[in-house]
Amino acid sequence: MGNQQDEVYGRGAFQLYGSELQVKISDLLADVFGRDDITCWAGDWRGILYFTLDDEDGVDPQQIFGFDPSTGDSGELATLPELMAAIDRGDIADAVDGTGFATWLAETGNTELAVATCAPTVELEFIGGSPDERVTEPRDVVTHVALAAVIMGRLQALDVQPGDPIPDELFDRSRWE
């Protein structure tokens, strides 16, 4: 891919990562998913990351997957050519809830999001946060993903199942030092 530069669309609603960020965020996702064949191409204002799996049997290497750290959900979305076509047509911001992004900008007084930043939910959705309650100041996407991974790991260590109440131990720093 060479020395590709970062590109921002729709005032930061969608962010195509350049070479340096691709490596950094791909490495982070490799740690999160426990695999080394991930290439993270982009992210959006909500903190959702868009990636391909380079060596997965039976999966087209151009298949784009989305990962939402706030919910812990991931799944197939489009192909890389379809993603690039949406960018070329200029409708990529609509595909990532551009209306919600415009509302967030207006409500917070922000004018745009810088590359590798996002406006995630105040609380992660997988611990009870609401998609309608977002931070007012942009957050670094790497920090957002890492925090979600740590909390998910703690939930697994505590054997918390879906629907279980969130135990106080989750946020007890001394337990996790």
C-alpha cells in the first residue's frame, strides 16, 4: 500500500486510514481478536472500525467486516470495492449515520472529527450504555478500543453472562493491578 495518507470524509464521519494508522490499529485489532491477519482500513465517528481478514479460509480477502467496540459486535458489511465506490460517490457519510453525526456536531459545538478520533457512547453498550448518549468531546479511537477490550476481558474473567448485573468488581482497580 506504500505511504498512503489519512483521508477524512463528511467532516470526520468516515475516516480512511493511511499506512501508519492502518498498521497501528490493525495491530490493536490483532490483539483484540487474537489473530494476525487483520488489516484495518477505516473507522467512523461512532468508533466502529472497518477491516479485512487477509488469510481466512472461505472468506474473500476484500470482504469488509465492521467491529463496534461499544457493543462488542462484529460482522460482514460490504466488500472493499463497494466501500471505495461509496467513497467515490460521496455517500459514505450517509452509510455511517451521517444524520446522527450532524446532530452530534450541532449538539456539542464541534465542527469536525480529526482522523483516529470518535464520539463513542458515554458508557459502553455492552455494560448498559445507550447509543443515544454520546461523549461531547472526541476520543482517541485506539484508547476507545483498548478500554472496551479491557472491560470485556474483565467481564469474561468475572464470568459475567449476558443479562447478569454488572458487578462492582469490574471497576475495582485494586483487583486488576
